[in-house]
Amino acid sequence: MRNEKDIGQAIPSARLAHFSRFIEDYQTIRAAEGRGSLQEDFYLNLPYQDVTGKNAWQWKIRARTFDCLIKKVLPQIIHDRKQSPIVLDLGAGNGWMSYRLALAGYKPIAVDILTNDQDGLGAAVHFEKHLDHLFPRFRAEMSRLPFADDQFDAVIFNASFHYAEDDQAAIREALRCTKKHGAVIIADSPWYSAAKSGEQMVAERQAAFTKQYGTASDSIASVEYLTDKRLAHLEQAFNVRWERDTPFYGLQWTVRPLLAKLRGRREPSRFRIYSARKTA
């Protein structure tokens, strides 16, 4: 495994070529949306404050999710804190969640396919002087992880599960790397009560991206969204049971589905945290 700028390169060249168009489109769109910064304060304040103000409402959602993870979900999964629990941060981006986990006494490992210095794993250098040791970082895809079996106390799909090309392959790999009695967690992936709503969301987003950025960003066939039916299929395939936690994202967010229905609009996305224990 090559090491480039302290990031383990765990994607074979053929697979990297497969993702090249997706990476190019994704980085272009994210940069245009103001997802990175040249200022260290931007990264150190995430997810609780977006000092650029460009994506403040989204970071507010991420902050509520993280608080629920750190205060409720992870403590229910990991009872023994004599040793620092090892947590895999899948879709780590700039590493903000791994940084927060490290501050809370966990041992995070960050995985993403982006390594740029503003929105990818390269941006994690902003956290280095604020930690005893910077968490390990790997460039890898979620369905082909470079880790041993039974290694992690928890594996968190950090707003990333909907980017999986094969939902079963992604869960299979996550469970493989999870210790017995540990858990796989899906956080901040959009959920819809009906697949039709999710399909409409994807179509609307692709049309908007094409108009604004000149690309639909559809070079890979991603999962895109969750439904109860999809989650039930995963339960059956892997003999697990999803536990659901729903953070309170504010009154305005809570009433969105009702307002959309009254106005005859498409069902809006909702976010939940789903966790499944590894029992065997």
C-alpha cells in the first residue's frame, strides 16, 4: 500500500480510474458550494459552526446528528471504555468527525476516496496540532476496505452510505471489519417513505447540477437514498436488526413533510441514525 502525504492509498489503479469522473464532478461541485476553506478555524469549528456561512443549515443538521451519536448511540453500543474504542469513519471527508471522536476519547480511522486539501482527507492536517497524534487516514472505497476482520468497535457511514454502488457489498464489508457485539451505523443519508420520492429527488438534483455545473454527476450508480424496504432487505440479507434514532433537528425541519403535503409538493428527505449490531 503506497503512502502519499501520510494517507494510505488503498484503491487499485483500475478502481481509481472507475471513480475518476465521479471524483472530478464531485470535487467541482463541492468547491462551487463552498465546502472547504483556507482557514483553520473553519475545520476546528465543524460541525457546530460553519464560519463561512455558506452551508450553515446543513452543518446544523450534521451537528445534531453527531450529538446524538456521541451522547446516545455510541454509549449504548460501547460499554467498556477502559480502552479507547476504535471507530471507522467511512466517508470522512475533511476528517471533522474523526477529530471530534478523538477529542471524545475514541480511536478513529478515517476513510474517503477524496484526498484534496480542502474537502478531502488532506484537509485533516488542520487538526494535527490539536491532537496528540493525527488519526490514520486511508483512501479506500467502502466496499473494499483495507482492514482486518473484527477490528472496529463501530463502523460509521458518515453521510456516505447513499454513495455506495452496492448496498449489500458496503454492509458486508462493514460487518466484516466490525468486532462481535460492535455495530454498523448509517448516519445522515436521506430517507424517504416511498422510493418514488427518492427517485424524484435524484432527477431534480441531476437536472439542477446539469444546469449549474454542466454535469449531472451520475457517472456511478449510487444507492442515493434509504427506504424502509431497502433497510428490510439488508436486515434479511445479513440477519441484523436496525435500531433507529431520530435526532431533533428543530421545529422547522420537523414540519417539512406536513407542509410539503399541504402544498402538493414532493416528500422531503428525512434523516435518521440506523445502527445494527454484529451478533456473530
